[in-house]
Amino acid sequence: MTLSGRDREHWGRWPCFLLAMSLPFCRAWAEERTAGEEEGLPEPVITAVDPFVGPVAGGQEVNIIGNNFRENCVVEFGGKPAQVKKVAKQGTVLKAVTPPGSGAVAVTVKIPGVKQVASRSRAYYFGGGVGAGFYRFRHGLGTVWFWIQIGGWIMYPILVLSIVALALIFHGLLAIRETQLIPDRLVEDVAEYLSNGHLDSAADYCRKKACAFGRIVLTGVQKADQPASIIREAMAAAGAREAEHLQQKINYLNNIGVVAPMLGLFGTVWGLQLAFQEIAGAGAQHQVLAAAIAVALNTTVAGLIVGIGSFVGYFLFRGRVVRLISTMEILAEEMAERIIQRKGAEE
């Protein structure tokens, strides 16, 4: 059968017509499949923003640290789009230039065409001065709390030890001082009272001052009617008690310096045990392993930080205590001689 020219032209239009009709359906199918593939990918996550403080005018280049970023992502600071400069090959770091803004804002990373959104509230601060300083302080506390939560329950006793260690260090800085333990005015006034034979005045003055050296002299004055050997022994015993009291104050720091790293080591072993349990399981995932190893590393670091800080405070205070005890021994011997000489003069 031979088709005329008009028939060939008529039938030749059908393939083009069918192709034109199928293009929208093909495009919709391709977009749906692409979206489905995108939705199957891991969701983006923001872990940190560096730097996290910038000018109100914007224009600062910021590194958004996280995972699973894409080349076509959209970054917003407080709802305002930022200029995306670069996405790392592995999708772990994203560089963006900040828009103008004010105060603390959220940082958001969106993937066009899908519902995957990564957001971190109050992650960036526009401004300076006192507001920026307060935000830095608050951000630091938030970071510390974040690492404590990662470390697990073992971090809480380490945190308690760190607070106790700080309290002991501040107490030592205020209390273990020569001006607090051996006031110059007390030494001069008591020496004058003893030289003039005013033992009762010296005793009242030592009670009023209530310091370590005053208690040592008071013990000697109260034994003034006893033989010289008893006076010296009583003052030596009082000096030993005061020295033991000072040593006990700083020994707590030494104990914390020992216990804190041991707790960190316990957390390390515990975290590694969790990691090996996941490895032994059939469905171990790298996120779970990373979390278990993070427990081990965080507790180790925290325990070492607290232990090192406690040992530094202990050794510094130990040297100061040794020097103060030596000074008190010399002055106590001088005061004992004054009491004994005055007693001999009265006899």
C-alpha cells in the first residue's frame, strides 16, 4: 500500500505529538525520583559556627561545621539568606558570608527541593561590646555543657570535683596568706605586751585576732606559770596543730588530683566497653561507635584537666605552707623566750 504525500505528512506528525505530550510527565517523574534520592540521603547537621560573633553590617566569612551539606544548599542567618562560597567535598564544612543582622540569630542550612533542614538556634551574634561579651560567656557555658552531656553520667562526679577544687583554690588564695596567719601588727603588739609583762593583755589580744600565730602565742601565755620546758612543748604542740590544719586544707586538692584522673580512666574503659559491644553486635553503626568513643575521650580529658589543675594548686600552696610554718616556728620560739624571760624576771 502506497501512501500519498498528504497521508505521510499526517502520520509523521504523531510521533512529535506523542513526544511533546510525554515530556511533562517525564520531567515530573525525573524530579520526583531526584527528590526521593535526595530524601534518602542523611540529613544535614550543624555542630558549630566559627567565628560565632561578627559585625552588624555583615560581610564576615563564617565556617559552618557539620555534616551532609550539599553544593546547592541555602544558608540563612536569622532568616536572611547568606552568600554561600564553598562546600567541602565531604560536606563537613560550609563557608558563607553573613548578611547584615542584629543580636543573636539562628543559623539554618536548607536543601532546595527536599524537606531536610539543619538549624541551630542562637548560633551567631551580630554586634559587639557588652552584649558580645555576654554572648561569648554564655556560648562557652553551652559548649562545656555540650561536652559534659557527650561524656555521659561519669562527667557529673568529675564536674563536682572540679567545683570543689576551684572552691579550695580560691579559699587557699584568701586564707593561706602571711597577712592572715601571721599579721605584722599582731607580732609587734604581742612582743611589746610580753616585754612589758602584760600577759593578760597579750592573751586577750591573741583571742581577739583569732589567727594561727595568735593561737600559738596564746597557748604559751596560758602556760606562763609552768616551767620553761612545758611552755616550749605547749607552743610546739600548738604549732604542730596549726601546721596540720594548714596541710589538711591543701591535702584535699591532692586527693582530688588523684581521684579525678581515676574517674576519667573509668569513663575511658566504660566508653571503650560500649564501643566493643557495638562492634560485637550485628548492626553496629559508625554513629554509635563514635558516640561510645566520645564518652571515653571526653571523660579522660575532663579527668586530666581537673587532676592537673588540682595538683598545680596543691604544689603551689604546699610551698607557701612550708614557708609560713617555718616563719611561725621562728617567731614562736622568740615569743617563748620572751615569756620565759619575763617569768624569770618576776621570780
